[in-house]
Amino acid sequence: MSATGSVGGTARREPHAPEATLGRKADYLHADSTLRSWFLTTDHKRIAILYLTSITGFFVIGAFAAGVVRLALIVPNGAIMTNDTYNKAFTIHGVVMVWFFLIPSIPATFGNFLIPLMIGAKDLAFPKLNLTSWYVFMSGAFFTLVSLVLGGVDTGWTFYAPLSTAFSNTWVLPALIGVTVVGFSSILTGLNFVVTIHTMRAPGMTWFKLPIFVWTHYATSLIFLLATPVITTALILLIMERGFHIGVFDPAYGGDPVLFQHLFWFYSHPAVYIMVLPGMGVISEIVPAFAQKKLFGYRFVAYASIGLASVTFFVWGHHMFINGQSDLASLVFSALSFAVAVPSAVKVYNWTATIHKGSLRLDTPMLYAMGYIGLFVLGGLTGLYLATLAINQHIHATYFVVAHFHYIMVGGTVLAFLGGLHFWWPKFTGRMYSEPWGRVSAVLIFIGFNVTFFPQFILGYLGMPRRYATYPVEFQLLNVLSSAGATILAAGYIFPMLYLVYSLWFGRKAPANPWNAKGLEWETGSPPPKHNFLSPPAVPRIPYDYPIQAQESQDQHG
Amino acid sequence: MRNPLATLSADDRALLRRRLRTPVLTFLALLALLAVNVTLGATLPFAQVWIVELLVVAVMVSLILLVSMEVIHEPPLVRLFSGLGFFWVAIMVGMTLTDYLAR
Amino acid sequence: MTPNHAALELWPAAVSATASETDLLILAFTVLTLLLTVPVFVAITYFALRYREGSEADRQPSGIRSNLIEISWMLIPFLLTLIFFVWGARLYITSRNAPPDAMVIEAIGRQWMWKFQHPTGQAEINNLHLPIGQPIRLHIISQDVIHALYLPAVRLQIAALPDRYTDLWFKADKIGTYHLYCSEYCGTDHSVMGGEVTFMNPGDYQDWLTHAGAQQGKVAAGRSLYEAYGCAGCHDPGSAVKAPSLAGLYGSPVKLADGRTVTADETWLREKILNPNGDRLAEGTKQVMPSFAGRIPEDELGRLIDFLKSYTAPASGKAAQANP
Amino acid sequence: MSEGLADGVGVARAGHFETVGQQRAAATLGIWAWLITELLLFSALFLVALITRILHPEATVAAAKHLKFWIGATNTVVLICSSLTMSMAIEFSRIGWQRAMVRAMLATAALGGLFLVLKGYEYYADWAEHMMPFLSSRPFALAETPPARLFVNLYYVATLLHAVHLFTGIALLLGMTWLAAKAGFLSRHQNWIEVYGLYWHFIDLVWILAFPILYVVNR
């Protein structure tokens, strides 16, 4: 649309933010308290809170299923539950955690809340669409819960044909429908973010003044848009095959079930970066704030986000090395997978360099961030083991894989989520949480996580296949250790739920900027007013304008 | 119902002609291209005809994108977006074919 | 831990040259991983202590050009890891191209068992006996869903696809008994779908083929009948009908509906197959099984009963006797 | 667009936008982002068609020969016509000819409806020819070449998905026409027509791709 289109007739042209006069005390939480004002809200901040509440619920369901899995694996002979129960437990764990927690976790909550604040906008570009996406999410969740209540699914979260289309006797169809529907919510969220970041930035907020959080969310949103439709199609094909016998993957008629895996991983590998990139954004905010130092190599980190989002589309075949894919494809996908190391290394080394010569406060968010960096490095490098063809032939589909992706998903995304939750909790709620309890849980989660998942690297290397309800006795020691770690981890998760909820009523009132952090979200109140800013925010000279600034070369003014 | 054209002034007719020239020409071009493809499909003149057919389709698709959807008049960002999807389809098809063409 | 549990080994046995080289590759990669991660861990910890708020530390910018640093830490780790791509790819290509003189074993996966057939015709279920010092090629297909055959001792696995054959080849050089798994999730009894692979000296293998193998073959034939007549459809665990499991039934006492107890011997089994709803009914189950009288020839009935005699409960959680 | 808007035609600014230009740019970018997802959605099906063709060339050709080529071609003409009427509606909206615009929109919806009717007839013809392999009551005409049913099934999924898009499109179009017939619509929501037009053209474009991929190249 050319600019001439904007001179159209009756457009009202009021000055900026006339709403400021509507009542200075009414922040977004207290502006209106009816149930209707929450469930029909178009305020991005309230929608973020709706998402936060719902995904916390799903996290609890998924974590419970994980508990069932770890319980079953205490004994090797499957004496605690039947194989079917075990299979359903790990399937529920995977489906719920991937599609109903990890994928929406940071984008739909923090992204929704913070992107307009960070770019100095009043809302996302399409507020009604934003609300719609939450309802779409909840209806997808409804179908999935229906399948769970009716008796569960036992296909694994990957839904590989023909197990899912012809052989499983469980409630696959509602689960498939639920996951398909939830994809649309991702697409709508991603679309909203892309358009918002392109068109809604405050005057003067150029691309290289945007926080890395916004950059990573932009990259994530591109993946939402470019990858999600393909899995929608793949799942529609499964639904047609299972529900109506209109199938294209059925080997009985010469169909190729590996084709489903191609379509599945074309989405699901990039989906890893849907989960990881926003976490990187969170860490890139926390680290400079608690080092009181400008982010090292800002432009490189920004470009690395876009780089990761692009490279991730070229590597999906590394999930299929032993699945009957051609050798040529395996070689190509393996080689390209190593390229992922480049942008990942950029991120990690720049965070580390940011801490160098900073002025560090080791508060809860920073503890999570430091844990994240360490665990992400391990998770990322073990990914390269799996991308190495000869090693993959041994550890593919073993506990090594399980450990690897939990280092990325829990050590990465969940720690970033918790770090971000503590970092922006004062902004979301206007209350401070209990710092001592926060630190205790952060340390507990770090320890519990490592005790749970490090033994799984060894188990995988020793050759214990994943998704096994029963296993040879020599693996029991490590499995018991892992289950013991899971109880520590569970405790680490329960504490924040308690003290954060407690702080809602009894926490100290938070100032606008409790961490002395930079970024437009800290320029407004805690919690922010209904329309975000009472007066137009002043866009800073440079991003991460912290007291300590590393001297960078001239072309690095950003 | 009255003939809407009958009530038009000369200015309006000129305006109408100017405004509708591009859509009508596009329409005719699309029909012509479709006719080519349908003829090729119905007669199958030679073995590799599908290459020609796909080229004709590519022309039709670009015509719709550039002219009907007015991409040529859009700012660079929208032009980029209109091409992005096709680029990603190329990635998806190309990388999948490394499997199927080498089995 | 009870004392009879197999001890935890920290390095799994490798029985082929390829497996040993894979181990070497993994060890080398681990060294690289340590080289790349330990500095980060140490740096983070050191910086966290050294530059804590309020500590006396030099916070003057160092003045190093950051583009140089950025490019070096982008490229150096990448190039280092590329060495491992090349190494891994070379090893992979070797493991994908079987020598033409390899001995071919046919492997069929189905929910939830493996069937292996030796070139000489002997067949076995879930377990596999192989000679060492000779290339072996497993020619694999699935009858239903996707499975994967995983032999940790040779560090190899490959999918068993329902629509086409896949191959797995190796040359073992150490005798011993090791695990054999299904590694692609395939439904209810995925974790039970496996057994042991035994590598033997060629002489022992020939011996096995003529004695135990032949016996195994009969049992395997009976197992095929068990599948073919549809017994498995109802009597296998996880079936919708929930018919009683026949595993380990032979020789065990069975409580009858009228209160008596019989031993499940050959005669009783035979009678129950031919005339399931006659007298001496087992307690607690509905009589829904069709009669097989006149539908199953006598020789096949004998083989089926032979199979039931050898059919024990699935060996879940059983340790392989690693025998280096 | 090459020419500006007539007087009294434009867009009313929503509260969270700073300017009308920003609002229009957001709407245009938004619909393009959505169209990207639509393209990938259908392209995944086209990819399946391609792979099916590579794996089973003869069976795919046999199945494609059974598709109703002439109905498909006619439907393509119908959609190209509807694209023209949609383009006309957009042009009328820009020069503020509301009545002509509404008529062009109704014509577009009618052509879309015609497409669906023809599609329905095509399905009926398929049914009559035993080309519905998923119906257990009617044996498949090409039962002797099992892989043929893969392509036939794909044809149903692809055309049904397109029909769902078209149906949704017609419903939205009728709803919007109802609003657009009211006085003052063009001064407040002119860009709805433009944005909707992009969607309609794109559904047309998808069919322009689907017709040769399903009906023509495999003959």
C-alpha cells in the first residue's frame, strides 16, 4: 500500500495518547476487574496473562506425566504400571509439553506482554486476532484434553504413520485435531508479532535499537509463519487417513510413511528454534541488566537470531538418518547441521563476554541465566554428536537423545522462562517476589535438572533405547538416579509456584525499574497502565545503554 | 435494473476505462495462458510437455502476484514477503528431493 | 540393589572394528566438547566471582576489536567440528556399503517380535545367533508399523520399514551375547520387542545350526502358525479381547470353572484348541473362542503345541549375559 | 496502487495505531504474512503429489487420467473470471462507486458458488465412476493398481482443502458485502476490500497451481 492511501477521508488525527487522562491510577490489572473484561480483553498484557495461566496449567499436566514416567522407570521390569500406561504417560508428556507449553511458553506470554512495550507501541497490530489466537489455543487444548480424559494416546508426540493411522487403538484422532488447531494459534501469534515489529515501532526506534528479545521474537515469528502450515498439512493428512481412510502414507498401498516424517520434521526441527530463540532473547535481556554492561557484539547477536531461524530449515533430515532416508540426503543434512554451531556459538560467547568486566548482581534471574548458558552449551554440543552420522547410528533413539533435547528444552527454554518470569514479574504484577526463595529454587532446579538428565547421556551411550517401559537390569542404577533427580527438580518447580502466587497479595510493591535495567518496558509503571505509556517514551540513543560499555570497533556503534 | 453504463458521464467512462484496463488485460492474458495449458494437456503433443505446462503456470502465477495482487506497486517489504513463501517452498521441495531422487 | 543384578558397565562392549572406531570418534568428540565448554564454564564462574557488584576490579574496556573476536569464535569451533563431520561421514559410508560376500540374514519385524531367518533356512524369534569373522548383512523389513533393529554391540541401528527393505551390515570379531532391541517406538510392547544376539565361533555356529537352530526352527514354525491361525490376535497381551495369555501356560496348573484344577499338558491344550467350549473350561473367562476342529491339520496342531510348550513369558528386564 | 483514492474514501484509524498509513501498512503486511502460510499449507500437499508421482509414476498417471479434466478446466476459467470481478470491486472501491463495488462483490461470490457447484458435480461424477477408494461399499475402479489410490486420496484432500478455503472466502465475502452496502462504509473500511481481494486472488492462485499439478502434468 503506498503512502497515498493514508490520506483517506475521515481518519481522525488526535494527538498522541489522549487516553492518558482517563485515570492515572488504573494500571492494566486494575482497570476493570469483571470476568468479562478478562475473557473479552484485547489488551496484549491481559492476553499474555491468560496465556501464562493456561500454559502453567499445561506445564503441571506435562510435569505430572513426566513424574509418572520417572516413577515407572524406577524398576526395570515394568512392575509399577502396564506398558500401555507407560506409553500413554510419555506421549501425554511429549504432546502437552511440546505443543501446549514449550511452543507458546515465552512468545505467547512474555512476547505478547513485552514486544509492544519494548518497541513503544500501544498494542500489537491486531489485538482482536491476538485474543482469537488464545481461544484457538484453548480449543486445541480442549480436543487434546478430551483425548486424555477418554483414555489417552500412545503414539508418542511424533505421531509417526502408520502406527498413528492404522495400528494404535487409542484416542489418536482428538489429539491430532487438538495439535492441528493449536498450530493456527501459533500462526496467528507469529503473524501478529511480525506485523507489529515491522509497522508499530515508536518513531526513532530503528531496527538496531531494538532489544535482542524483539529480534529473537521476530525470528521465531518467521518460523511460526513458514513452518507451522506444513505440519498442519501433515496432520490433516493423518486425520484424513485415520478418520476417513483417505490416506497417502499407507504402506499397504505403496504409500511412504517416511514422507510423513519429512513433513513432520520440516516443522518440528524449526520448532526447536521456536522454543530456543525466545529463550535466547530473555537471556540477552537478563545478562546485560545484571552485569550493568552493554551486550557484547549486539549486531552479531541480532544477526545470529535471524541466521538460526534460517539455517534451521535446512537440517531437518538429521532426525531421519536411520529411518531409511537416502545416503545422499543424510550426508547433506548432516553437513548442514554443523552450520547451526556458528550462530549458536555467537550467542554463547557474546553472553560470556558481556559478563566479563561487568558489575554483577547474582539475583534469581541472573542465576537462571547463568544456568541456561552452561546447560545450553552442553545441549547444543551433544546435538552435534547426534548430527555426526556414525555416532548417530549408535545413539539415535536412545536416552542420549532424550538427555540432549532436555538439556535444550529444560536447561534452555524452561530455565529462560523461569529467569524471564522472575525478571519481569515486578513488571507483570507490580509485586516483588521473595529473593531468597527465588535463589534457593534456582539452585535446586539446576541441581535437580543435572541429576535427572546427565545420567541419561550415559544410559544412551550404553545403549538404552528411549520409550522403553521395561529395560535391562544393568541400567537400573542410572535410572533410579535420574528419578531421584526428578524429585529434586519437582521441588524446584513447586517453590516458585508457591512464592510467586504468595507475592501477588503479600509481595513488596515493585518500583517501575527494580533492576536498574534499560529498555522501554522499564520506562513505564509496574504494572504498566492500560495503554502502556502515559506519555510517549523517549527512544534511547543505543540499545542496552548500560553504565559499563565495552569499547567496540567503529562499525559496531549499534 | 438500469444499465449502469448508460448513466455514466463521459468523464466517468474515461475513468472506468482507465481503471479497468489492467484487470481486463490480465484476465485476458490468464485465459489465453490457460487455453495453452488445456490444449497441451488435452493433446499431449510430446513426452516432456509437462515442462512447458509448468512454465506456463509459472507465468500465470507471476501475473496474478505482480499485477492482480499489485505486488509491483507495493513497497519492498511486501515484495519480499510475497516471494518469501515461494523461496521456502523451494527449500522444502529441494531438500526432500535429496532423499527421493537418491534412493 | 540386589546382588544378582548385573554390574553397571561404563563402557559398552564393542565387537566390530567399526564399533571400535565409532567409540574412538565419540571419545575424540568428547575431548573437543570439553575444550569448548570448560573455558565457558570456568569463565562464567570466574567472572561471576571476580566482577561481583562492589568488588575491586578493573572494569576498563580492553579495547579489543570485537569483529575479530566475533569471527574467530564463530569460525574456529565450526571448523573444528567439521573434522568430525568428515570422520563420521566416512565411517557412515563404510557401514552403509556391505561387501558382496556378506552372509544374508532375513529379518522381519512385527508387533512385537523379530523373526530372523538364516541362509540355511533355520529361523529364530527375537534372538539371533551369528558367526564371527564374516561379514553379515541383515535384510530387514516390517510387516506392520515402523520398527528399528538396534545392535549396540556393533553401534548400529536401522529402521525396519513396512514398504521396502533396509540393510545393516557388520563384521563381528568377538564372541559373546549382547542386547538386540527395537529402537523405533512401535506400540504397546515396544520395550519387549527384542532379545539377544550371540556371536559365536564359526564352528560353534555350524553346530548351533544343526542342533539348537533346527529345534528353534520348529518352534519358530509353530509361532508362525500361532500368528497365522489368529491365536495371537486374542491371546497376546494388549489385545482387545483380553483372552488369557498363553505364555508359560504349558505345564502350569489351571483352575477350572467347576472348581477342579488340571495341568496344562499336551492333551488338554489339544482339546482346548479343537473344542474350546467343551468341558474342562478354565475359570474366569468368557467362552468366545471358535472351535478349530477340522480347520487345523494334525501336523500343524503338533507344531503349534510344540511352540506353546516353548513359549515363556516375554523376557522383559532380563540381562544379557555379556560374555567378553 | 497506481492512483490514489477518491474523495470520501479511506480508513478510520483504530486507537492503537498512530496514523492511518501505519494501519493500512499493517493490514497489508498481515494479509501477506497469512498468504505465506496458505502457500506453504498447499505446497506441502503438492510436494506429496510430486513424491507420489516419483514413487509410482504409472499408477499416478492412471489415476490422473480418471480426473475430470474438463470440469477442472472450466472451474479454472470460473475462478479467473471471479478474479476479474474482484479486481473490479477493488477499483470501484477506490473511486468510491459503492453500488458498482457491491455488485462486483456479489458477482465474485456467485462465481465462487458456481465453482463449488461444479466441484460438487465433479465429486458426484467421481463417485459414479467408482473413484472413491475410501468407500468400502463401492469397489475402487483402479483396484488392480493399489498406489493409484494414493494419488486419488491426495486429490480429495487437496481439493477439499481448497473448497474449504473457497467456502470460507464466500462466507466472508457475503458478510462483508452486507456491511459494504451500508452508507459510509467506503469512508471507514475501504482497505477491507483491498485486503480481502488479496485473499481471493490467492485462493485463485492456489487453484491455478492445483489444476495443472493434479489434472494436467500427470496425464
